[in-house]
Amino acid sequence: MMVQINNSISMHTKSSSRAIDITDLKGHILKVIEGMREHIHDLPKGSDAFEVPDAMFLFAGYSWKTNSFKIWTLYYDQEKDEFHFRKASNHKKRADGTKYYAFIGNNTDVARRKMTKLIHSKGIANIPGLDMEPLEVLIEMIRDEKYPHIGGAPQIVKVYKHMNVLPYSVYWPNKESGNKTFLGRPMLDYEVNEYFTLDPDSLELDKN
């Protein structure tokens, strides 16, 4: 599904050039998904119905129409039998409504509690915006054996207001190991790229 959404965006000049705003692109994505579902046929032997998808996705980027960053969760509504987008929250109950972020996957309640604790420990609850706090929570939970379903090297992409993106390599499990990963995959010894490499402990960047 994600591959076909990417293909649909790539083949349309206005979508790939960002001439179509991200707030409008949401509707097209839903049409692509539901259109694909309509064409599901020849189910596996023993199956008499379409399997209810339990996957969730984050859709995020910069909107030139609203001059702001946007985050939505794409999820399947079982009652309506269709996919929907849900807006990210400002988390007013946790941080005075100044923190805009979203977690999906396993143990999201734990992640939100950790975010609240981290925000208050840094004394930034009343200051608008975030820095690397969501990443700090993710790294902590990846390393904690209490959360076995959260693992692997962090995958990091920075989104700019000019609507370009910049992926980062990551030292993993730490900088001392000398091992680099890129979008979750350990890089081979002879591989190099042009991107910065993030230290998951200091959160500082090294230029390759």
C-alpha cells in the first residue's frame, strides 16, 4: 500500500513538486487506498473475507497553505470499514498545549508519559515547540528490554519548511561501536553516504 501511494505521488508532477499542499494530498491518499481495496480478489484458500488491517501509519510534513507542520495518523476504522486520518494532538493535558507530536505502534501510552516527564524535567512545558525529545523517548524504549516489540536502529528524517527532507545516519547501538545505520539498515564497512550521522546519546551530528 505504501509503495503504491509513493508511486502515485511520484508519477504526478504537482504532487511530487509539492504544488499540491499536504493538506490536500491526504484526500488523494485515501482514494488510492480505498481504490486498491476495491480490487482485492482471489483471497487465500480458507479465507472468506478481507483481513482487517491493524497497521497504522504516520503522515507528516510542512503545509505551505497553513504555514505550519502537520502530523496525522492513518488508521483503519473497523466500524466504517475504511481508512481515516486522525490529527495529532497538542497534548494540552500533559504540557499546556505547547507540544505537537504523535506516537504510533506499541506502548504509546508509556511513550506519552515518558514525554511528559522529560518535558517537565527539562523545564520546557510552557515553551512552544520541541527539539529531540520524541527521539530521546524512542531511543530509551528501544534500549529497554521491557518493550520487546520496539526495537532496531532509529530511522530519522528531518523535514524542512522548504518541503525538502534530509535523512540521517545513526551510530547504533552507540558511537563507540563505530557501527552506522541508515534508515534502519546497518551499513556495510565500505559504504559511505553524504548525510550527517547522529550520536544517539549526545544527539550531536557528525559529518561523514
